[in-house]
Amino acid sequence: MLKQVAIVTGAASGIGQGIAIALDQKDIQIVLVDKNSCNDTMKLLQGDGHVEHLGDIREVEFIKQVVQETANTFGHIDILVNNAGTASRLNLETMTVDDWERDINTNLLATFLFTQAVVYPYMKNQEAGRIVNISSISGMNGGAKSGDETIGRSGPAYAASKGGVIALTKWVAREIGQYNITCNSVAPGATETGITKGVPYDTIHQSIDRMGQPFEIASAVSYLVSKEASYITGQVIVVDGGAYM
């Protein structure tokens, strides 16, 4: 049986690593994309033939290269997980244009570019596909607040970019359903990753009083790319221990 092929961005660590592991356990071929080496993730995967691409996902030509080489190598692209992201905590007063563009371009622009490149012509021609965009509850509540007032909330660029990812997810879902392609988003709350290391989140007011783990976000992604989720599209699955509600 032909293996499914999934492109996972930000796969070197954290949530992206968890997603790669979860999809590998479903016997899916993984194309790992990151600016950093994915060797640590590769060591945790059981299957063979996984591929690594290192580069800047804000660069159009790099994205085109990843998608083209994936199609050339495997002949098809079945799943895209737009996970890679940056998160500035600068406030509105201190944020610069460069800070703003880093989060917007990494989190939102790259999601648009990868989605466009994968859908046309590949998923459209094969009349099948799954796209999952990792957003955040910051895109729903205006910035997740840490438990340390000196650190504050996730910044305006992060919140704006993740809110944009949610809106883009819904727009794309309306556009590509006709090709039997679904597009959904997973919105994590406070999750233990390299980005949140050293940030003390106050989870006492959550229904589940702890931070999330990457595998818990990955489990939602794993479901959304499965056959069982074939009638789900344009949705935001919140995985946050009850923080947003």
C-alpha cells in the first residue's frame, strides 16, 4: 500500500517534533522542514526514508523547492502541517517593524505560501489532501498571559499572526473543499516547548492545572489528518486544558 506523505514545518523540536512522531506512528512518510537540524527528531522516528529540508520558510523559493522536491521524490503530497512559528513578547510600545515582520512572516505568510504551493497543483490534481495549521489561543484572546508580569502576554505580532492563521484556515477550507481537501487548525494553549522554556504560566485558573505537552497537540493533528476526520473542515480545535473557555 502506498504510504501517505506529510510535510511538517518546524519539525526539529517542540510541537513539530511531537507531530512528526505521531504521524510516523501512523506509518506516514515525513518531510521535516526547519531552519535547525532535525537529527534529534529523526532519531525518534521508527520508519525509514524520512527527508529533511533546512532553510528559511519566509523565503518563497525555499518553499517552492521543498514542495517540488517532495513531489519529485514521492510522487504525491497528502498532508501539510504548518507548525513552524516564532513568538515575540515585546509590547506595542517597544515592538519594531523587524520584530513585527518576523512573527507575521514566519507564522502567517509562510502558512499561506506553503498552502498555496501544496494545493496547486498537487492536492487539487489528486483530489485529496489534509492541511492542519497550528494557531494559538493567543489568536483568539488577544495574547496568552504568562504568570510573570515582567514577561507579560505574547506580543501583538504573535496574536495578530495566529488570529490570521485562524481566518486563513477558514477561508482556505471554503475554497478547497470542492477538491476533497480539508483545512483545519489546532490552537494550543500554554505548552512545554523551547519557546515557552523559562516562562512561568499561571495555569491555576484552567480546568486542567498544568501546561500541555507536545504529544497532546500532536494527537489532535493526528486525528484531523485521519480518514475519520474526512467531514471536518474549517474548524479550530482548541487544546489548552480549558484556558480559553
